[in-house]
Amino acid sequence: MHPTAPGDTPDTVGGAALGTAPTPLSVLDLVTVGAGTTSTEALRTSVRIARLAESRGFHRHWVAEHHSMPGVASSSPAVILAHLAAHTRRIRLGSGGVMLPNHAPLAIAEQFGTLQALAPGRIDLGLGRAPGTDGGTAAALRRGGQADPGADDFPQQLAELTRFLDDDFPDGHPYARIHAVPGPVQGPAARPPLWLLGSSGYSARLAGVLGLPFAFAHHFSARNTVPALDLYRQSFRPSAALSAPYALIGVSALAAEDERSARRQVLASSLSMLRLRSGRPSLIPSPEEAEAYPFTAAEREFSQSWMADVVHGTPDAVRDGLDRLRKRTGADELMLTAPAHGGEERLRSYELIADAYELPREAASEVIHS
């Protein structure tokens, strides 16, 4: 039987339709904005992806938190998740993740308590300790103007957030009379499961010690994946949340009808990443722009290295690549992010991957207007 994560049931693994997939497949949505398109279009595409993912039996749809990046429209995960909840019925929705040092724990408890009230039993709260942006923007996000409060503060913030979610500060604590509403104070609904996210050993070890599920950012830290997952499993202590380790990995994966089409999209995404890493974030360039770009030798080397970590090509090739990655890492779940310029290419990729794994095709949920 496949391991289960918080919010899942042993027989269904949270309602995921495995088909011939050896492990649940999920979606990581960066709400990317391609050159020549708008944030409005990107957000509409997110709804379409969530509905497609639900109809094809994907397990979760998570939204990442990023700031001051023109090509990424996911600066406010809770707002986007509320919108997605209104347009879906069954798929789990969550943050991949909320960058906790950017926020007051009480505010996050209130936001995700509200999401849990809107979509009971479908919300995941994934947490990271990185800012999700550059140092200057991080300082602007934080009231004290401190770009990096330090790793030592993260466990304290996490403990405070957990207390607010459970409404169980002990008597005499300064926050004992403060309630995160909605929350347990308004009813017995279980709080969203907590996940720790990371791209290094720090969060892996902390997730293990706390007995929490762990999500590793393989899509931008592939060299650290196996060591981090090994550390997580070695550090794991059973908890009320989880009896055994459960690890998912974020994977860049793009399927297209032919290898050349997939490679053109991935080349464009590599140029976007090159610009981001050099402090020049931009809209996601088109394949034509990327093909015309005069890469220097060093830039070409970076691009090729980045592309090598993207599972891309025909649907069968992508399936084979994902299966090899799962076997190599032992991941319990694969969360796929589609690196493409346009929304249609991203949608088509998820559809082709679902077909490659023979995931069942169900009717999409009725759109709900609130």
C-alpha cells in the first residue's frame, strides 16, 4: 500500500487516481506570465489547470509564493487558492509554499483557517523559510525591514503558527486569549495539514524531527535532492501528524507532441531562469526570443545545465524520465511544474502526461461563482 500523507486516506491516497502511475502526481503552479500575455490571463490559466488536474485525477494543486518577479503572478497564494477553491470540488489545494518569515503567524493562521472553512478537508499549508525573492524585496515585505531574520527564528515562528492553528496556547501565555478566526474556536473542523518545504538539509532535518511531510524543490536544486531526502528519512520521528516519512519532490516536466517542441519551450524557460539568477527577472520569453538570444559561452553552459534537470520531450519520454527519477529518489509523490511560455502549452503538457500514465478522464467540476 502506498504511504499516506496528512489529509489522505489509505485506500484512495487523497482521491488521487493512480492509473498506471506508481506514485501520485500533483501540480505546482507558479502562475507564470509569458511575454505578450498578462497576469489576468495567467490567473485564468491557473483555474483551467486546476480543473484539468481535478478531472484527470492529479492529487494536489499547489501555488508558490514569489515577489517582485514580472513573470510570476503568485505573490499572494491564499487569494489564488480561494479563487481555485471556488472553481473545483475535490482536488487538494495548497501553498507550495507560504514563506513564513514574510508574514505574521497569526495572519497565516487566519488566512488558511478561512481557506479550510471555504474548502473543508482540501487545504494543505506548505511552509518555507526562504523569502521567495531578493533581499531588498524581502526587507520591504517585513515590517522591521530585516531581509533575513535568521534560520533560528523559523522553528519559533512555526511553533507559534501551530499554536494559533490549534488554538491551544497555554494559560499565562501572552497570546492565550487570541484566536485565529475561523479556526477551532468556531467549530471542530480539522486544521490544514502542515508541510515543510526546502531546497537544503535544514528543512529536511526539521521536517523529520517534527514528524511532518516534506516537499523538496528538485526543480531548482536537483543536486541536493537525494542527500536531503536521505536526511529527512534518517531524522524522522513519528508524530500525531504522520507515522512514517512522506516526501514529495517538485519536478520541472514538460511534454509535447514532439521532442523539438518541448525543447523550444524549455529553452525559453532556461533564458528566464538565467535572467532571474543574474538579477534581471523578466516575463517568460517566447521560444522565438530564446532561439534568437545571443548566449555567451557561460550562459550557454548554464542553460544546458538547467535544461538537463527538466524532464521534457514526448509523453512517453517524460513518463520514462519521471519513473527513473522516482526510483532514484524514492519520492512518495511527484509534483510537476510545466516550464513553458504559454498557458496552452502548460495545459497540453499536463493532459499528455495524464494520458501517458492512463489516468482516468472524468467530467470537469462545475464552475462555481460566488
